[in-house]
Amino acid sequence: MNKKKQEKKERNKLDKEWKQQIKLRDVGCVICGVSERANCHHIISRNIKELRHDVMNGILLCPSHHKWGTFSAHKNGLWFTNWLIEHRNEQYVYLSKFIQKFK
């Protein structure tokens, strides 16, 4: 197997483990409690390699609060950030400290 395929296989394995950890911790959407079709959301883009598999960078959201609703992490970042500060401050502080390193 070539190096790129091996790296992708390992990344996919880690992605799956990350999702399992988020689902075990949060059970249902952390905002409304809905568990059907709940999605694991990266608070900071998964393109930031250092945080991609960090469970503190994940949160479980129903489809409405993840992508589709007016008040969703993808459509209303300011609302979601404020929600995170109020309800998941430990995660917000942790991620904020990480981001400060890159300024």
C-alpha cells in the first residue's frame, strides 16, 4: 500500500474513533437533546490537523443545529460561539487558548 493510501486509512480510523467518543460523551444534540441523526461537528475546522481528532474540538448536534437551521453552527457562527461560551465554556476556553498560539 502506498504512503497516501496508508495515511488516509489511518485518518479514517481516527475519524471514526473521534466520532464514537463524541457520541458517547454527548449522547444527543447538546442544544435540544434530539439523538436521531445527530452529527459530530468540529468546532474548529477539521482541516486544522492538530485539532482534527481532539474530542474537545467536537460536539454532537442534530441536523437543524448542525447545518440546516437558522440557529446552526454552520449558518450562524456568532450565535453558536455565544452558545458555546454560555453552555460549554470549558471547551471554548480550551479551543481559544489553542487558537491564540496561531496569532
